[in-house]
Amino acid sequence: MKKILLFSLTAILFNCNGSAQKKENEESEEFPITKTEAEWKAELTEMEYYVLREAGTERAFSSPLNKNYEKGVYHCAACDTPLFKSEHKFDSGTGWPSFDREIEGNVAFSTDYKIGYARTEEHCATCGGHLGHVFNDGPKDTTGKRHCINGVALNFVPEDTKKDE
């Protein structure tokens, strides 16, 4: 009987895992660009939608942007907001494009508990699209940060490309 009671109590404690944390993540933040899920699905590829709108993760080493070291700027694939500069990109060896800093004001941050512990999640500050996560294991000679970003969430704009204004 004691084993059943102990097992039941343990199960209850582990199943009551932070409804406050879940609520924090489920509250929607307001972003300048908002669209319905149907509009996003019509505009994005299946993989872009999975990563940007459903907070998915692309397979490591699958993005051609991982090894791209041309000069330019990485933009949000959903809304074209400039997010990261090529001069801040480095090879982290993780299989995802990595940067030591973002373009300030263009990336929003939240806390993600999806895998059982807190991680800092990154979103496009314009459309709210999920980009990836930031960790404290980046280059120590710069910021010490590693912005680990899904390549499918980015569009690369080479430096010599002039954008129409």
C-alpha cells in the first residue's frame, strides 16, 4: 500500500510540471506583422512554417546557410526583417548557422521550457517567427553568446545586392 501511495504521489508531482511556465509560453506577444495561420501557410514552405510558426527545428547540417561566409545580412524568411550580419557569424560546429550577436531591436527573446529546462528562445521581433535559441557558449573573445539559428528561418542577402526602398 505504501508503494502505491508513494508511486501515486510521485506521479502527481511530476505531472504538475509548471502550469505557470506553460501559461507564460502560451501567452501571445503582439508583433507588428500579424497574419492568420492560413495566411502564413500560404506564404511559407512546409519547412519554413514548421520552424517559424510551430517552433520546430530543422535537422543539423541540413541548411546551406550553415557554411555560408559571404558578406551580407541574414533576414527573416517570413517578413524580411534584417536579423544577423555576416561579420558576426562563426562556425560553432553544431550544424546550424551561429552568430555571436543579433541586430539589436530586431530579435525578441522569451523563455522556452519545452525540453524540461529553461532555454532562451529567439523570435523575429517583427513577425514573431521562431528562429532558434541563444546559449552562453559562444566565442569568449566577443560576446560569449551563440545564437543557434535554423537556416530555413533565414534568407541571406549578399552585401552587393541593393534592395528597393
